[in-house]
Amino acid sequence: MARITAGVAASHVPAIGAAMDRDQVGTDYWKPLFDGFAWTRDWITQERPDVVILVYNDHASEFSLDLIPTFTIGCAETFAPADEGFGPRPVPVVEGHPELAWHLVQSLILDEFDITIANKLDVDHGLTVPLSLMFGAPAAWPVRVVPVAVNVVQYPPPTGNRCWLLGEAIRRAVLSFGEDLNVQVWGTGGMSHQLQGPRAGLINTPFDTAFLDRLVADPQALRRIPHLEYLREAGSEGIEMVMWLIMRGALGADVEELHRHYHVPASNTAVGHIVLRPPV
């Protein structure tokens, strides 16, 4: 049977991808950020996941204000890097896992989640930057991916509690899939940041650090954080952190923290990263 072996969370700042694409990883500005992912790159080489269920948000690349699904699952064979206005990132096409994706869709809809089915989906930096952080710049990604896109752009986004419940439902779906697969669940986005207005550049390290602590020690408290608190404490884009709760909900009650990295700033964003292991 399929099994969930780890949860990974990471920010998906577009400037991180640009730094990698422009060979700036070793510069004074970027090196401290990338050094914090070295442990994970070594670890994931040993773990060799078959599939990553990658929770991210689209940044008006595939979806626009004309169509804004709350939860979308990509069921295609492949997902092309999106053109975000300056051409697609020079990264490999993402290979999907349609069999697992369709199983997730069926299981989640029968579990009373209204899932949008995407049989074609171009993926932007929200999905490709985390892959680059974990795997570098390979000729082909060494893992198949099931994209799970979440609306955290247009109000109202889903609550943290609803995201947690979706994670629990994803866990049930994966464990009921008959193929022997090593599956990881990744949550992306965040941490605190605001890109516009009088508070542009906001970074709230105490809030971010407490969030990372609670992912391990008190995740139930994170389920209750209201939208307004994310806005006030983490900036207008801090709501992306609810996507981490989908990952955390998929791991079960207790987890072991394997690695953590926090860095400010990357562009004008706080970068967070954590690797968690569920009970065996």
C-alpha cells in the first residue's frame, strides 16, 4: 500500500528561482539561504520518494480572477512550467502521477471535499521553486508530482482548519491506494511577507518562529488562527501558511522534526523550511 513517509514545508519566493537560474546561489546575499537546504538535499537523495503531493498556490499564471477554485488537483501526465510574464523558468517539465491523482480526486470528493479537476495545468514558481530547492537543477525531476493548488490569492481563502481537514483526507486517500509508493506531502508558501501598501516588506520573525514551533508541538492551535490574524501578524501574503497545514494534517497527530531552517530576507520575504517525519 502507499504510505506517507515525510512532510516538507518551504517558502516559494520567486527570487529564489531567479537566483538559481542566474547562477547566484554562491553570492554573499543568497548563500546563507541556500546553505539551509543542503541537509534536505542530502536527506531526500536517501529517502527517494516516488511521488510528492505538492501543495502550492498559483500566482495568476494558470488561474485568473475570472476563475478561482478553492482546491484543485492536477491529474495530467505532465505539467509545463508557466510563463509568468518573462518566459517560463528553465526547469524540467513536471511529471505527474495520474493514477494517484485520480484516486485522490475520487476519495476526496466522496469525502465531501469539492475538488476542481485539472487535466491541463501549467505550474509557476509556487511549485517549481520548492522542487529546485530540494533537487537542484537536474535534467529531469527525480520524482513524480501531484499538484494541489489552493486559493490564497482572492478572499476568502480556506481556513486553516479546513486545510488541516483536507490534509487528513489526503492521508486517508493515500493509505487506501493499492500501489506500493513512497509519498511525501509538501506545503509551500510563506512565511511572513507583504508585497504592497504601507506595510510592504513586513517580516514578523516571532510569529514565524512560533508557527514553526507549533507545527511540531501544538498544531491544533494553528487550526484556529483566523484570517485576520494572518493579515495583521504575517502580512497580506502570510495567509499562504495555511497550505502548510494541509501538509501537517496529512502526517497524523505526532511528528518528529528532522530539520529546520529560517532566513530573512529573501527579496522582501521571510523564508521558512521544515522537514517532519510521521510515526512509522
